[in-house]
Amino acid sequence: MVNQIAASNAAVLLKASYLGFFSIATVGMLNGPPFAGRASLLLPAANSQTEQTSAVEPGDSSPLYERQFLESHPDAPSVHASTITQLRDGRMMAAWFGGSREGGKDVSIYGAFWNVQTETWDTPSVIVDAQSAGRELGRYIKKVGNPVLYCDRSGRVWLYYVTVSLGG
């Protein structure tokens, strides 16, 4: 599947692959209760290094991460499973699923971009929903969920997510 969403006059190519049930934990993911209409993400603090380190330097009191809230789309009062990746140009991209409730047929996967210079999020937009996933995969899709973003070395952003055709 190929979708494009625009941010700051730039488009990022997203590819999605069907995966079965999976579990993943990455830096930048916040595992916790869903927030009504807000995705909760951990972002690198403005004064922190972007390189990953295995330890904090002694005497360094600057935070490695700060917590940010991102207002979700009005059609998604319940959001969950946020994921984030840093793009080659320094921006951050976040994705999450949202809808009337977790597992609802109206759930879509939303995305937004964080601009490091302005420290603001772009307006969230739908990246994929059950109907668009079904068209791209050539089969009925009942639900989508559990997005995971990954930016590879070439700068291409990959979006992996779960599709459900039967059952819950």
C-alpha cells in the first residue's frame, strides 16, 4: 500500500505490510492507558542529543525525553498505540489508531509530523483505514490497528499495522 500525507510542503512515502499479531517496544512509544482524543508520545527534549547512548554522562541534568500531547482528529475520540520515528531531516512522525473505541469498525490510523524548529505538530490526518487497506490488499478488511513506524537508512518511512478480516 502506498499513501502520501503532506507536511510542511513535503510528502513522505509510506508502505504498509500485513502482519499477524505482534508486540514491539521502541524508544518513543508510550505504553499506557489510552487518552480521550490525545495521543501521548515521548519526544527527545529540545536540548538533548539525537544519538542514542547507553548511559547518561555524570553530572548531566538535562532531560533525555519530554512528554508531549498531540490533539487527535475530532472523528477519533478514543486513541491508542502511539508510535514515533525520527525522519532524516530531523522532524518526527507519529502515528496512532483512533476511532469511537478500540477495535471499532470506524478505527483509522492517523499520522502527524513534529517540527523540531517550531516545536509544533501538524494537523493529524488519516493515513489508512479499513476500506483503503482492503482496496490495496484486495480483500475484505474489518479493522486496522497497532501501527509501528520505522524510518530506514534511505529515509523511507515504513508503516506496519495489523489488519483484521474475521472475528474481533
